[in-house]
Amino acid sequence: MQLTKGPEWGAFAHWGSDSVILQQIATLEELVMPQNGITVKGIEALAKSFISNPSLRVVNLNDNTVTETGSYALAMALPSLPKLEVLNLGDCLCRDQGCHSVVDSLSPVVHRNLKEVDLSGSELSGAAAMKIIEKWRKFSSAVCLTIASNNLGQTFELIRNMAPENVQIGDSGDDQGSCSSSEEELRSVVGTSDDEKIDETPSIEEDSRSNEVMSLIKSCEENLERVQDQFESATQEEAARLLLELANIITRSGENCEVIEMAYNVAQNVLHRVQTVRRKPISATSQVLNNLVAQAGFVKCEEKWDIPIDNASLSLLLNQLVARGYFLDQRDIIGKYL
């Protein structure tokens, strides 16, 4: 089944009901909605519906206001789309962290049918583009990535020379050179129309909330550094403890993409090290997952660890690890309990 909504639909007024309808369809194969004026809330609603439509092959959200926040929501849903062939997020203002989240969530193991991903017009910096190109090497040469019309600036020629044939960076004349204003993202977040004036003067309440969030982020970063130092000597039980702490950090992060990405990367390092440990008859990774399932309360455990557990955050972390090629033999268990 194909759903196509063009610009004539405008910026839908009832995203809640639309997303419910999409969830009920459950057989959607193509979602083509370019230039619909969709803001972050709409993108988040769409992302939720993707999980109920695992047969999606084409997702075209070109020229909508996805931003970093919307990119994170999409990244969480992409591992549930194993038949995905085309993902078009061109001119969606995904920016550096948003592009990283999307690329990290795509896996050559899960997304075996993937053909092309468009991240052009994302306000992607040169430094981020180089890292993303390196990440893209996980895919075969048949899978194309487009990152044209971004903000590569003086690094354009360097990136063009380092990019493999399956990464298209466009012409230097189309490069934007430097990042543009974040005014459109601000409108997307607060739901302000072009005709409404944005009051850029922060209130005392906003300042207080901002300081509180920054304090939480700093605390999360300190926890991450501590956890990263510990994982070098991690056993299966210690590795499970670290993953629970990382899930707790995701819960406390206030959906900060940078902190969450750091948590994912540390978790990947933990699992990479655990995989080198040979255990029979139960593998080391299976023992780690068994500990997590027990601590989450799904089966009886002898000792309850003093670590707060949010099953939703733990599920996000584990599914991200699956997307990165870990716990592949334990996907059924993760799906059953989390």
C-alpha cells in the first residue's frame, strides 16, 4: 500500500489522528510526503507509526522540518523497518547530530534491501560529513548516500577526494559554505507560524529550566566517563550493570541527542569487548541479556541491583545495539520482554 500526500495537504492539523490511522493500516509500503510543512511533532508521530508498518520500503519526507529532534525519533524507528529501500530526508535540516543518529540506526544486517539515503540540505558540517562517510563504509558499494548542498565549506575538495563512489556530495557551487540560522527549527519546536513574531528574550523560568537541563547533561556526561573507564575489565555481570547505567542515563538525558549518542557508543564498546569472551554452552552476550531481563523484573533474580530501570529506555538501548549488529541471536528475547 502506498500513501502519498503532496504540498496541497498543507501542515496537517491533526497529527495525532493521522498517526493512529497509519498505525492501524499496518501494511504500508511507501510513504511519500515531500513539502508538507511537517514539523517536529508531526515527524515524531509518523515515526511512532513506522513501528506498526514493518513493510515500509520507501520513506520520502523531503523538505519538511525534521531537525535533530525529529531525526532522533526517526532513528529510533528505523531498526523496525527491515525492508527499507529508500530514505529521503533531503532539505530536512537534520544537522550534524541528526544525521549521525540516522546513519547509526541503519544496519547492513537489518537493512539488507537498502538502496539509497538522501541527507542533502541537512546543514551538515565538513567535520560531521567526514565521520559519516567513514560510518557509511559499513554498507556495500551498491548502497548510495547523498550529502549534497550541505555546509562543507573549505573541506569540500578534501571530502570529495575521500568519498567513495557510493557517496554523492554534489557540486561545489551547491555547497552552502556555512550554517544558516536556526529560526526555522525554533518555529518547529514551539509551533510558531511564519506570521507570528518570536519573542527571543528568555524568561526567568526558561533560564532556570535551561540551567537545570544543562546540569543534568553534565551529570550524564560525568557518568558516561566513569562508565567508560570501567568497561575495560567488564565481565558479563559487570557489562550488564554498565548497560543498565547507560539506559538510566538515556532516561535522565531529557532526550538530548548528543548525550544519548554518547551512551550508545559506550554501550557498543562494552558489547564489542564482551563478544571477545568465549563462553559455553551459553554465549557471553546471552548471559549479559539474561542479567538484563532478570534485573528488569521479567524473570526471578537472586540479587536486585541498586540501579533505577526504565524499560522503555532499556528497550531503546538494546534495539540500537541490535541495529549496530549486536544481540542478533537474541532478538526474539528482546522482542518478547522489551
